Amino acid sequence: MLITASVVAFIFRIINFGALVGLTIFLAKKYLMPTLNNAMYEHESAIEQIEQHTQDLQSHAQQLDEQFKKQEHLTNELIRKIHAWKSQFEAQKVKREQLHQELIESAHKKIATQQQMIKQMYVQNKVLPIAIDHAQKTLEQQFSSEDTGVNYIADVILGMKRAEK
Amino acid sequence: MNGTQLLSRRYAQAFMHVYGKDIIESVFEKIRELVSFLLTHRKALFFLQLPHIPSDKKITILTELLVEQFKLPGSFEPLIKQLVDHKRSFLIAKILHQIAQLYMKEHNIEAFIFTSSHELTKAQLEEMKRYLADRLGKDIIYEYKIDKTLIAGIRLLSDTHIWEYSIAQQLHRVSLPLLA
């Protein structure tokens, strides 16, 4: 009897334990699992987000790196252009200075030529007519005496006579 | 050569063609005298341009002048008549000049004007004439003038030639490039 009672008790204990375990599992499944699932899901999604964020950051970093390289290239290009522009500017400056100098020299030459021409015109219009007139008067005076003029003509005719022979 | 000269030349050529043999040296001299006279007395022939003077009067006056006064041969009378009939009697001086030119061309004569600053002797003039004749291979006839503007020297000028050796010319030659 005692043995039977203890067996039954043991069976009941086992059933009780099973019921307790089942209840515990049921309760855990019903109330704890969704929470855990949620927490796991959230954790996973957080991990995914972090991974995504990490990827984004990596991609951004790569982009930044590329942009940096591009900017560096552009900067180098710009520096090269600035150097080229600077050298061109210097060359143009030199050229402009030369041109300016040439223009000044040309203007000076032109002024000198004009002054020369003015002088020449003055000599031609004023001095030479006076000089020629003076020469003419002097010659007229020199040949005014009968002897000089006649001798001059005699010499000319003598020249003609010699040419004839 | 302008229109009047051309016309005068044609009359002269026609006259020489018909009466050329009548123009001998003495006649040629008379023609030159007459041309010289008409050039210096241009008003003498002014009446020829007046239409109210009758043609026979013009013929008479021109005949008087040419044939009676200057002793040109009678062969000029038909020329005078022809010119008056054609109303071109005012061309007579130019025609006479052209006749003289044609005569000179035909007889290889060139007319010069000898100009000097001081008076030349006959021998000097003849020497210049010989010089030109020698150079040009032509007979030379000349008129002589004194021109003090030459200062000193001589100028021998014809229609086609000029020979000058004078102080005025040398002065001009020196001054010309300076004033140009």
C-alpha cells in the first residue's frame, strides 16, 4: 500500500512536474517568447542598421576619399593653370612693355621726323627762296659788267667751236 | 595739234601741193616776215572776223597785204579767195606759218630763236648756226633776241630742239631739286 501510494505520489509528482513544466513552457511561450523575439528582432535590426550605417559610412568615406582625390586633382590642375596663367601673364606683360616701349620709340621717331620735315619745309619755303634770290642777284651783279658777260658767252661759243671740230 | 591748226595745216598742204614750186627761198623769207608781222600785229586781221565787211573787200585788203606789200607771188590770190569764200580768212596767219613749216621740212631747214644775255657779234651768231647745222645735219635759219634774264649765256630754241648754256639755267637746275 505504501509502495502503491508512493508510486502514485511519484506519478503525480511527475505529472505535476510535467504540468508545471508545461505551464512554464506555455507561459514562457505565450508571454516571454514574443518579448524575447521582439528583443531579438530589435537587436538584429539594430545590428543590421549598424551594419548598414557602417556600410553607409564606409561608402561615404570612400566617396569622400574619391572626392578628396578629385579635389586634389582639381587643385593640382588649378595650380598648374595658375602657373601657366602666371607665366602667360608675365610673358604678356613683357610683350606689352616691349610694345609700349616700341610705341614710345615710334612716337619719338615720328616726332623727330615731323620736326625734321618742318625744318626742311621751313628751309625749302623760306630759306632756299631767299638764298636762291640772293644767289641770282649776286650773279646778276657779277655778270652785269659787259666784259664778264661777253667773256662768258665767248667761252661758251668757243666750247661749241671745239665740239664742232 | 588743235582743230584750227589741223585745218590750217590742210590748207597749207593743199597750197603746197598745187603751188609748192612757187615757194622759193626769197618767198619763204617774205612769208616768215609776214608771219612775224601778223603775230606782232594781231589786230591787223581783226576785220576778217567781222561778217558785215563784204567778201570782195576782204579779198582786196588781203591781196594788198600779201601780194602788194609783202611781194608774195600771185599764186596766193586763189588761196585768199578760197579762204574768204569758206569764211575762214582769219586763218591766213596760221596757214602762212604752216606753209613756212612745210617748206622748211621739205628743204631740211630748222628755224631757231637765238637768245643771249649780251649782244653777240655776227661772227658769233654764225658760229652758233654752224654748230647747230653740224649737230642736226640741217640748214639753220634764226631770229636773234637779247634776254637779260639769262644773266649770262645763250639759248638756242626751235620747235623741236633747245640748247641752252646760261647762268639762269644753271641756277634753275641747282635750285629745282632743292625746292622740289
